[in-house]
Amino acid sequence: MNSTIVAPMTPSGVSAIAAIRVSGKAVRSILSEALLNTDPKPRHAYYGDFRHLQTKKILDSLLYIFFEAKHSYTGEDVLELYPHGNPLIVKGIIQSLTHLDSLRLANPGEFTQRAFLNGKLDLVQAESVADVIHSNTLEAIHNAQRLLKGTLSSTIQELAESIKNMSMRLELDVDFVEEEVDPDPHSWKPTLLQIQRHLDRLIQEFQSAESTNRLPLVVVYGKPNAGKSSLINALIQEDRLLVSDRPGTTRDFVEVRLLLEGGEIRLIDTAGIATEVADDLDALSMQKSLEILKEADLKVCLIDGAKTQDITDDIQAAKKEKAFPIVSKADLLEKNNDSILHSQSLSFVSTKQDTESYIHQLKSKWNKILFPAKENQEDFWVTSERQKTSLIAAQKGIEKTLDLIETNPAVELLAFEMQLVRQELLAITGQISSEDILQSIFSRFCVGK
Ligand SMILES: Nc1nc2c(ncn2[C@@H]2O[C@H](COP(=O)(O)OP(=O)(O)OP(=O)(O)O)[C@@H](O)[C@H]2O)c(=O)[nH]1
Ligand SMILES: [Mg+2]
């Protein structure tokens, strides 16, 4: 922990402003030598020139903030620099600093690791920092923020504490058999059952960060010429996909990204599926459409509203497929199928008229389906496999303890089992942790965090 570490906090590339973080003992000497500030006021934004430590040339005029040890993210002296976002400047500053003997580039997650080691965050909170950064849905971000605030940590602390209160009495009994301490393990059953229920709920509600961050897949399918590619162009507000009045324009399926209110989705345009196949290529295109359709979280069936014949059968077929039916070309609908225009259970779209309002309604309907709001906003769920493994081990330990109580055990056995449960719980928040565990947790972070 002796070396001072440095890393860019922003991704490489050109931007208005970049950010660099330095943490460790060398911060004050950097302030005095590179920024000529010998008496920095903590948490105060300064504007100054950064001098290359070796050449003494000014690399940039920039904003910087000093955070004093104990009251910083890592718990050490921290310097944050906000140079212009030119990669040459960022590289120059970092190179100039890493020339110092006591300074090196930070490993991924090393700032957060130091925050943990210095008691600024517990392990659950440290892990949730990575979740806050990498979550793909608003719901997952809110959850990560709840974990970062310590919601899970305090629950775990309470459970560990009540185990301790019980096992302390047992340990007393083990150590002072002669004295008159008479624990009655049977009377702890209600508390143990309550802990068990709590652990059960946490395990049941576990959702791995990987699974919550998987982008939902929406596949748009329908007959040739229904207006699928036009709809996707309208959704992404780009003229990206080829559109023509010739049926069979789209051959391969094409994937784009779309940001809805609750998160990002993958949206796929497919080749039209016709009842008759014109040639081999046509058959192959349709085959591909059907294959990708199987993977969809939401199948969207586009039904051609310009058709002069009745489209009620097409709508029924889509509903049978459990697809989300949309009638396209609503601008032509009145002339043809105006009886269905006022149907409440259908969605409509036109890429030629009132497009903005149709698209807005569609996006909001899809958002409700793909990112349903959680009933209880205060709820949180565990996202780390490591935490889940410990929860399961703790739960098994409680089960065993309850069994032991029934079979009238030796007090030593009960004390031992309850101690194991407590250790598993404390491993979650990192009050008991091994070097290996820490290594595997922080190596998943990005550099600079
Ligand atoms: N009037 C009207 N025409 C539309 C609308 N949307 C699409 N079209 C026209 O319908 C034709 C087919 O549109 P595409 O978006 O290529 O249809 P597609 O479903 O992707 O067709 P394939 O890729 O061949 O299966 C084009 O001539 C479009 O201009 C609409 O909302 N209103
Ligand atoms: Mg198309």
C-alpha cells in the first residue's frame, strides 16, 4: 500500500475534459512541484498550470481538487485533475507522474480496493460500485445505489449480530461449565427461523449482474413489404435500413440499439416471411428470420395496414404467437380497414404521418413490457455470486443448527455451527476476507475506479 497510484478516470479518446485520479503519499509533493501549490485547501477547486515534473514545461491549464487523507474516496490523500480531453495531454500528465519512484499506474479497481482496506466502504458496497458503473437498466442502477448506501450491509450486520447474541451465551457455557449459565437453545428457534426466512428471501431474489445487464431483444417480423425496416428507421431516427416498395428488400436480419426510458434494447429487423417462397435465397432469408425470432424477449409482428383485404386474420395469428401486433401504414388505413382503427388492443404506426406521436406511444408500451416497475421501490436484490454463495452456506448452517437443537446436542457443537454461520455472513461484508477473494473482486473493475 506504500506506492501512490494514478489512473485516468475517463475513457481514452478526445473529449472536452478528461479526469485523472492520484491517491497516496506522493500527492502533496505533486501538488507543490507540478502545480506550485504548497498549501492546498482540501475540497477546493483550483485552476492552475500543470508542469511536467521532468521537463518543467506546462502541459495544460486545468482545474484540480485535493482531498485530504481520511476524507477522500480511498481514505488516503487524493488529487483529482481535470485536464482538457486531449489524449496527448492525459498521457503526458500520467507519464510525467509515473516517472516518480513512488508512483505507478493503478490496477483495475485499486482505488476502490484501497477504500475498502481503509474502511471507507465494506465489501458489499465496494462491489456495488462496479454495478453502478456497468448496469444497463435504471432498475439495476437504483438497486446498485441501494447496495452502495449499505442497505444489504446493515441487514447482514443485524443477522450476524443476532447469531452472535445467541452463540455468545453458548460460548460462555463452553468456557465456564462450572458456572451457572444455562442457555436454552430451544428458545432461540423463533429467531433462527426468522433468520432463515430472511436468508431464503435474499437467495430467492438474487439476480446476477450478468443476467440483469443482458439487453432485452426485440425482433420485428411480418410479411414482406409490411413496413418493418421503415419502422426501425423511424424508431432510431436514422435512415439506416434499406426501404423499398419491392417485397423482399431486407435479406439478412439487421441489429440496432435503441434506448428506452428503462434501459437499452437490441432491436432486430428481419426479412419478411411470405407464405410462398420465390427462390432458395428467399427461403434462406425466411429461415434466418424464424431462427432469430425464437430468441426474442418481445416478438413484434408488423401487419400491413395498406392491404385492401381484411387483416383481422393476420392480427389473430400474431396474438396466437404471443407477439405484440402493430398495424403499419396507419395513414392508409382509413381507406382500407377503418373498422379496426379504433381498436383499443392494437397498436398503430405510420412512418409518413404523425410519426413522432406513434413512435412515442410504441416506445412507452415496450418500455412497460420490457422494464416493468418493481412493486416495492425499497426492495433490493443481491447481484454478486460471491455473496450468494455465502448466503447459501449461512442458510445451510442455520438449518444444521436447528437440526442440532432438535437432537439435543453438545453445547460445543452448537457453538461451532453458529460460529460458522456468523463467519459466512461477515465474509459478505468483508469483515472476514482473504487476499484471493479481494483479488478476484477488484480485478473486475475498470482502471481509475
Ligand atoms: N403510406 C405508408 N407507406 C409506408 C409506411 N411505412 C412503410 N411504407 C412503404 O412501404 C414499403 C415497404 O417498406 P419497408 O420498410 O421496406 O418494408 P419491409 O417490411 O421492411 O419490407 P421487406 O424488407 O421487403 O420485408 C416502402 O415503399 C415504404 O415507403 C407508412 O407508414 N405509410
Ligand atoms: Mg425490410
